[in-house]
Amino acid sequence: MPIGVTGELCIGGDGLASGYFDRLDLTEKAFVPVSFNGGPPKRLYKTGDIGRRLADGSLQLHGRRDQQIKLRGFRIELGEIEAVVSKTPGVRQCAVVAAENKKGDQSLVCYVIPDASGTELVSAELSAHAKASLPGYMVPSFWVTEKELPQTPNGKLDRKSLQQRGVPQREAQVIRIKAANRYGREVAGDLAGRDAPLGDERR
């Protein structure tokens, strides 16, 4: 794969195992012959890990390819969403989980890490980028910027930890009402939870 392009990590070479013990079905699915530049096919193992090669030669893992969930009747591959979001300018890494609110309803939450450019990641822009390549039901409802993503002891993404955080709380917006008269100012004052500035009391 070209540098920066997200794909599935495959392993090959002399030390590659012959397959899964007594599981021909898994062996045929995971161990596949691949031909490079028209040469003889070589056997590769499909790890199921999604990642990309960076310009410095290092590998950046984004999670698993088989992170499939069912949300509102749709089957969703979380790795596909992460692959799209990771291409957004300013995004170094991301992770998508299906989190539950207090009622048990699930929503897609995307955690993003900014790259070294310092570009501010705006939820509306991230959502617009995702909508350009994904169907609506695969676009995350919540976007959370993080400095780092949690990892398991073996260095992989701790997706379960992100799920346990639940659905992020949206910030409440203050709605200002412009009153046209004295009565309107009284109503606006009550809605704001404070006394409205009034003139002389009506006699």
C-alpha cells in the first residue's frame, strides 16, 4: 500500500505458520496467495489489523477489521469508519465505538487524536468529511478529541475502555429570547431563571 493509505496488515516470509491447527476453514480464509509485480504468488497471513505506513517507515494501527456491530438494523464495520476518518486532514489517529446512554440506546462515538500540525478538529468538519464517503447510519453522532487513546497491556487499542465511557454529554446551549414588551420581559426573565428588569409596577 502507498504511504499514508489505510489497509489490512498482512504478514509473510519464511517463518510464516502453515495454518490453524485442525481448522481448515480458518486457514483458507486467513492464509492467502498474493502475487507481487507479476511474480510467483507468495503466501500471506491476513491479521485483521487495520493500519497504515507513515512517512518515517513506522506502522500506525487503527484497530481491527472484524469490529462489526449491528446498530438500528444496520451491520456496521467500525474499521471502515475509522479508515475514512483517519484520512481527514489534521487527524493522526481515531477509534470508533458503539456506546450506550443511560437508557441503553446505542450511538456511534468517534475519538480522534490531532496530528502534530496543531490543526483544530471541529466536529462539524469531521462529520462532513465522513458523510462524503459513508452512508448516514455510519457517521458518528459524537466526536471527542483526545491526546492519546487507551491501550491494552499488549499495546493494542483498548476499545472496551472507550465503550465503558458511555455517550458523551452534549453541552447545553443558552437560548436568548428578545422580548418585545414588558410582559415578554417577564416571561424571558422566568425562562432564564432570574428576575427580569422591570419598570414601575402596574397599579
